[in-house]
Amino acid sequence: MSDRTLDFKIAPSILSADFARLGQEVDDVLASGADIVHFDVMDNHYVPNLTIGPMVCEALRNHGVTAPIDAHLMVKPVDRLIGDFIDAGASYITFHPEASEHIDRSLQMIRDGGCKSGLVFNPATPLTFLDYVMDKVDMILLMSVNPGFGGQSFIPWTLGKLREARERIEASGRDIRLEIDGGVNIDNLRDIAQAGADTFVAGSAIFKAANEQDPHRYDSVIASMRRALAES
Ligand code: DX5
Ligand code: ZN
């Protein structure tokens, strides 16, 4: 196994979890081997769906979740919620550059609050938004579906964009995670890792695949994902 393989992180998107028992779902998926909790925030304005906000993030912390929480903000405006998610205990806060009038300032706010910062790129959003802020991002998140819903199909040409993002990270010499989000599953994981991703969001692929003997455990699917990653 290469060093890069050891550093792969699996980030289940709780968008596909059972919201009526969310705390237990997060405990279960972490106990099954997941690394990061991917927390999708949608506002029915920037994206056509409405999900969960900072109160739910805080509730997960109060429930005892200590794993990193990766708040993916699909909201406009962005800045007000950055403060709320810092207070709610988020670890990463990422936002879409089109949704902020002042990208540099929003990134700085996240870091000033002690969180890791990131920019999210829709399938058709160019990576040039990174040009002047590589020193202010800890995470680059590429969307491999148009944001708003779980369960969509992976857009294959995102693989080329991942390679381009990986080149930018290598050229910068900085410690920046490269995350992929949308339509990730056991079958396409190898290609995604080979294209340069190191952090893998998966919603439906994980939460719709509970263990046969125990519907509240996800060990089998997460182990299969790790095997696929080890082969990449
Ligand atoms: C989509 C969200 C994703 C979503 C992924 O807008 O950002 O995190 O939950 O779900 P799957 O893995 O089902 O495509
Ligand atoms: Zn997401």
C-alpha cells in the first residue's frame, strides 16, 4: 500500500441516512469504519432542496460525535452560516464560489474560526476560482453530479477535472485534500482514486447498503470500498 492509499478517507453523506434516527446512524456508520461525516446543507435557493443546518450539526456534537464533520454548504449567501457552523462544531466548511460575493473573505472567516476551509466546484464551474486562493484552502471538493440530490449518476468527465485539480495541488506543494462528491460507488472508486481524489463522499452507496444480518451496520460496504481503494 502506498502512503497515498493509507491516507484515503471515506466520508458518508448523511443526506441518505434515516433522519428520524440520525445520531444512531452516524454512530453506526463511524463504527463501521467511516472516517468523516459529510454534512450536506441545502437552502432551497442556491440548490432546489432543503436539508439540515447548524442546529443539527451541534446536536450531533452533543450526541457525542467526535469524528470530523465536513459541512458542505450549498447555500447563498454563505457568510452568515459560516459563523453558525463554526459555533456548531464543524471541522471542515466548504462552499461554492458562485454563492459568495467575496470568496477570499469567506475562506478567511472559516480559518479564523479554527476550521478547515474549502471550495466546491460544480461540474461546469472552472477551477480558475482557485488561482489566487491556493494558500487559503485545505480542501478542494469536486462535484461529480449537479448538487441538490443524492442518488444521481457520476458524471464521467469529472475524472479529467480531478486530474487537473490534483496537478494544481502538486504544483502548489501544499497539503490540500481532494474530495469527490456525487454518484460515488464501489464500481467507480478505483478510477476516481487513480484520477487523484483522496477523500470520497458516498451517500446512497453506503446508506442503502446496510449489512444483511444487521440493518444498522455498514461494515461490508465500507470494507468493499477500502478494498477497491487499496487496488487503485
Ligand atoms: C449532492 C450532495 C451529495 C450527495 C451524494 O448535492 O452534495 O453529498 O449526498 O449522494 P450520492 O452519493 O447518493 O450521490
Ligand atoms: Zn455533499
